[in-house]
Amino acid sequence: MNNRNADTHSLHLKGLDYSVLQQCMHCGMCLPTCPTYVETKLERNSPRGRIALMRAIADDEMKLTKAFGEEMYYCLGCLACTTACPAGVDYAHLFEMARADVEEQGVLQRPERNFWRWLSLEVIFTRPRLLRILGRMLYVYQASGAQSLVRKLRLTAVLPKSLRELEPRAPAVRKRFSNQLIDPVEKSTPTRYRVGLLTGCVQDILLSEVNRDTVDCLLANGCEVITPSVQSCCGSLHAHNGDLELAKRMARTLLDAFDIEKLDAVITNAAGCGSHLKHYDRLLADDPVYAERAWQWSRKLKDIHEWLVSIQFRAPSASVQPENRRVTYHEACHLSHGQKITRQPRQLLQSIPGLDWIELPESTWCCGSAGVYNITQPEQAQKLLERKLDHIGPTQAAVVATANPGCHLQVEFGLRQRGWDVKVMHPISLLAEAYRNESQHSRLT
Amino acid sequence: MKPYGVPDIVTLRAICGEQQVLTAEEDLIAYSFDGTAALRKRPAAVVFPTDTQQVSELVKYAAQNRVPLVTRGSGTGLSGGSLPTDNCVVVCLVKMNRILEVDTRNLTLTAEAGVLTQSIADAAGKEGLFYPPDPGSMKISTIGGNVAENSGGLRGLKYGVTRDYVMGMEVVLPDGSIAWLGGKCVKDVAGYSLRDLFIGSEGTLGIVTKVMLKLLPAPKARKTLLAMFPDMESAAETVSAIIAARIIPCTLEFLDQRTVQCVEDYAHIGLPVTAAAILLMETDGHPVVVNEEATAMAAIARDHGSTEVRIAADHNESLQLAAARRTAFSALARIKPTTILEDATVPRSELAKMVSFINEVAKRYNLEIATFGHMGDGNLHPTFLTDERNEEEMHRVEHAMEEIFAKALELGGTITGEHGVGVAKKSFLSKQFDTASMRLLREVRATLDPTGILNPGKICD
């Protein structure tokens, strides 16, 4: 059973154009930017070391081992190496192919791991309605006071260890989800553009207000917004975790939810999703039915910051609430490294009058969230979180702005752990607040 | 002499500690190369000593059992100097990475061999001081590696190379004994200048474990200029003319069009991709002198056919330009699967001849060669853009390379300006050295390392 697909000729790494692997000329420029290499100083934990291992597998110089599998999951997938790489190595692609091989070869299979993968990847994150039902149940559990009772009585002791450790991390579920906050079609006058909005899976139930804020910012800038009320997960979770077939299925479902021909752009506000969504063209390149639409999709898919700057957004005339004015910005890896979007969020935030802007040192260093990394590699994730918090502290910011639900929840958790009174907000939420304050005549004080 | 032995892993663990010895296949593959193209070899083990004593014991063990040791830092070398050899133990010094002292009264900095070059520059900068050598890989290269290869960089023209900044060192000799060479005295003529023997010795004479470096006061001002040229020769002539005008700027970097395009493709900083060649020039020092020199260099460039001269607006833009230049070699890897970088160097007066010759060779062998380099030092980096899987083309690359080296020597130059001989240029060394020099080289090595355990097969046999 350890060989679900033992035919080595079917390895994704072998199927790659060899020049993708050979592109790495092992100069080492990536090493100082790789959080795992900096931690261990071991080559196998570095991008060029990992690529050397991938190449050895593709060249039949090494078998795909369990240790290789573990290495692929020790990698955060933060893609800092791709920003540092002058040679332009497509590490994101290599990494996804390698993880897919690891899963298909089954080198990491264990009953417990298999169960959680099945439950999350195959059951929950393929069914948006089920996810909302679970979200609703969790909301009731939290809002009814049951959670605090359980915590007080230490009832979590009956949970398996992995869940017990996760319980305190459980973020607060929102009272209303995206479909209760956003109409399927919202129009602005005058309308300059027509855009679709992706509400995400995690964001939909845990940070639904970010989606509402995104709509508000789009409306304020002359965009008509189409938001299908039920949307599936985009599949980034699946692709990043080695399940390419499910990732393709999710992509097709999402493509079906939008009439891409009639839209000027499809907007995402979650960095991790955006970084994946932009590659639907490659993911579905061989799909006879969807390839053409996927190609169009990839060209129209825009991160919200990128889109607003490209349509010359209107700077707000009012500020944010006084308590939210001292702001620093943590860059989500999949925005800065995955999509190379660094300038636009700053431009949006700095357009807000009266904002007290402080640059965060090491702003592009991973916070340890990295998808489900904080669950699969809690120790390394915690080290990265501490490093991030150590930089946040001296900024004395009241708000840490960040544009990805994973980072949002991770940093929020860290701040709570340290007992600091600092908020985490999406940059778009700050911008939306400033737009809202215009109509309330709450001008600069 | 008895044959090389196979390392005993239990002994290595006893010396360095259980966790500091790697033997898994996944690790050996990850340590089977350095920054040099197309060279790979798996070692028998990789060890991470954490202090000099451990290095000493490792060397003693290796000497007694004739086990080959290959020392390395971050593995960014460009001549295969830290490429493993058969059954060797890779001695990786990256965990010996403490800065031990910054002496602001004597302007020295003492550090363990595994400290990153960038960290040294930063530590000096914090005190308003300056460590000039800045090899392209300085963000990750280690100071030990820099000393072993006598690395250069972008500022060689005015400030010299690593050798000019090493005042002292701690070195483990091939029998395991520990020697301190040099010190903080600016003048010191006691005995031979032994430390100089180890600088650039590529890990064949000893293992440098600590380095004492000379620092300078940081220059008060700097100005960076970018000049565009319609052809490579006029850029080369500009460099010769600047030197002839008695100006020694800190940087005179040259990039041909292909290189500029690749760097711009990566860095997106608005480099002029249409010029056939550009010169990146920097002058530093007293503000008045800096202004004077910058104006003079701009005029000389225009007189020699430069179509446009731009001046960096501020310090940030200067840094951006220098940082972009440092990525040139790696950025060239965007074009072809294999990127082979050379560093043939000629006296500055011969630059234009060398540049034309490289272009001519590229045409004759039907090869793609991009050229950039430290033109102010006469140190060029003709870079072959090729594919190691294409045997026929690799054959042409070899011939072209031979011709380029021969020409460099004919012009009074050297086969390697800053990368070292390693294995990549080993076969060319005897063409540059006369018989007596080759013999001296071998005798020095055999005297220090009679059993041949340190980095065997590198530089010469």
C-alpha cells in the first residue's frame, strides 16, 4: 500500500522539461533568503539543495525516499528564493511537482496523516456548503460560551494531542459569511469596469469582512462587482499539498462559476490563492474543454492591490479611525514573492491621509503560516512567528496590515500569545474604512 | 605512499558530535557541488566542526589515516575549488560563524572562518568603518572561502582584493597543529610573510579557522555613473583612458548588451537594454574629489563615443546598480541550460584587444559568449552560454576557452583573476607558470602536506 503509483516513469519531476531543473546553476544567491536554510545551515534545507535532490531523482541517481518527502514538507513554499534567484528558476512549479510525486509515491503515508488529508483536502475543502455548515457550528460553539466553558473545564484534554494543541489557535468565526454581506451583483455609478470577486474558503467564514471591504473599495472606484454566492475553494491548498488532480477539479468548478468573457477582471484578495489562481492556464493546459478559458482567466486574474493601482484608484479624502492610524505592513509571501506585488499595497495604504506609516524590518520574511505549515511543522512555524513578532514590537504599530488569511490568523495568534494590543487588518480593510469615513464627514482630526 | 583511506564515521562523530556529521544520501547529494557549472561529485561524509580544536582533531585523524579533506564554506566558488573528491570528508565551516572582535582603535575585525562576507561588511559599517572586498556572492560567501580563494570584487581597482585586508589568521596545518600568523601591527617583518602563503591556497595547505581583517574609514561620499556605448571596444578604450588620466575610481564595471538584458530582466531597474555595452563607474572619497572625478569620467566617456552618461540620483540608486551588477553571472543562466564563467585577466592597456578577440572567437566557434567584468582591473568574465548535454558544442567551448586563455597569456595576463585554479583551470596552469614556478608550487605543497590529504587534485597534481 506504500506504492499507490510505484511506476517511476510516471514521476512529475521526470516529465518536466529538463531545462527547468537545469536552470538552477547553484550559485547560492537563494541561501540567505531561505528561512529553513538560515535556521539549520544545511544544504538539503535550502532551495538549491532541494533542487539538487529533485534533479537527482529525475536523473535516476536517487530514489524518491521518505527523507525527500519530509524535506519537501519542511520547505515552507514561501518562494523567497524565487525573488532572490537571478537565473529565474521556477521553484514554485518544481516544488508542486515534487510534492505531487511525494504523494503519488506514498512515501509519507501513515493512517493518521492519510485520514486528515482525506478529511481536509477531499471532503471539507471540496464542498463549500459543508464548510459553511462547519463554520456555522464552530461559530455557535464559540459565541454561545461553550468554548470558554470547555476551556475552563479543560475538556479539551479528551482530544487527540494534535487537536488539543490546535484548539487555542482556533480563530473566531464570523457571525455572517460573505454571501450574507455581499449581494451577487453590486453596482456603482458610474461603472467603468465589471469585475468578478473571489470570496475564498477560509476567508469566507473567518474574515468575511475583508470580502465586504473589497467590494466597497471596488465600488468606490467605479467597478461593478459580481460575486457568486457559493464558491468552491480555488484548489491552491490541494496544489501546494501535492494533489494536482483535485486541484484541477477545483479549478474547473471555479471557472464554471464565472462568465469570464464578460468580465474585465477577476479579483482575489488572498495572496496564497492569487499566486495559485494566476497559474490556472498551466494547470489546465492539457484540458480539452477548459484550457482556453483557463488561459483567459490567468490573464484577467488580478490581486486587489494590483487591480486598484492599475485602474488609477482614487485616494480617499478621509482617514481611518484615530486608533488605526499607526500602521506597519507584513508582506504575505505569495504576494511579494509569489506575485511580485510589493509596491501596490504600500501605494494604497500611503494614499490614506493622516496615516502614520512605519516600514517593518524583514517585511518579506515568512511568518510561519505558509498554508498549513503551522499545523504540519509547528516548531519551525513558531520560530518564524517569534522572529516576525520581534520585528513588529519595536514599530509600536497599532495595526499590522497583511493581505493573506493565513498570515492574518498566524500574526493575530502570535500577538494574542504575547498579550499585545495590536490589530491585524487587511490593507483593503483600512482603505475601505477611509472611504467609509468620507461619507460620515469624519475628517482628519 | 599508502592509498587514500575511507573515513570512519564513528570517529568523525566522536570528534564533531553526533549531530554534526552527515552521511545520508540526501545530504551527500546536496554537498556534491559548488557554484561551478557541470561539476558534481558525492563526498563520503560532511562534517560541521564548531571550533578550531575540532578542526585540529579532524586533520590529525585524516593525516594518520590518509583521508582526504575538502574544506568549504557556502559553496559559491567558481573553479571547483571546494568540489568533493573520491571518498573525501567535506569540512563545512558555516557553523563557525562568530564575529570575535571589532577593534575600532586599531581598525581591525576578527572573525571565525564561517562568517558571511556581508556580515563582516555590516559589522564594520555599524562602526562607520569599511571592509572593501565585495565579491559577487558576498551575501552568502564566507570570509574563510574569500581568503582561501583570495576573492576580488567590484572595488578591486582602487581597494585591492581580499589579500590586501588580511592582517592575521589562525590556521590548522596539515598535521593538525594550530598556528597564528600575523597580527594587528601595520608593520611586521618577523620571518617570512607566512600568512600570505595561505591566502589563495584554495584549501590545499591548511584550514583557515579565524581571520583578522583590516578595516578602513568609510568614504564620506560616493557617486555612481552609468555610461552607454555603441560598441564594446569604445567602452574598453574609455577604461584605459580613465586610468591614463590618473583617475582611480573604486569601480569600473563593464557589461555587454546580452548581460544587461539578463540583469534587467531580473532586477527591473531601468538599465539601458539597447546599448551594445555599458560601463558602471563609481568614485568614492572626499566629496570635492568625488565630484571632480565624476565630471572628468563622464567627459572621458563622451570623448570616447559614449552616447549617454547617467548619474545615479542618490545612494540608494547607487546601491541598486551595484547589487544588480553582482547578479550578472547568475542572471545569464536565464538564457541557456549551462553557464560557464571564466575570468581571464589582462593588463588594462590590453583590454580592447582582449574584448575584440573574445568576440572574434565566439563568431569563429559559433558560440554564444556574453562578457562582463571588472574592466578597471582588466578582469573580464567571458561567459559561455551553452548546454552541457550537447557534447559537440561543449567540445567547441573547450577549444574556444583554450584560445581565450592563450590570448590572455600572450597579452601578459593570467588564466584566472579572482576565481582560483581549482579543478576548472588546473590544466591551464602549466601554460602560465614556467617549469621552475610549477616545481616550486609542488614543493611548497608537498612540504606542508606530505600525505596529500588537503583538497587533493586541486590546483595541481
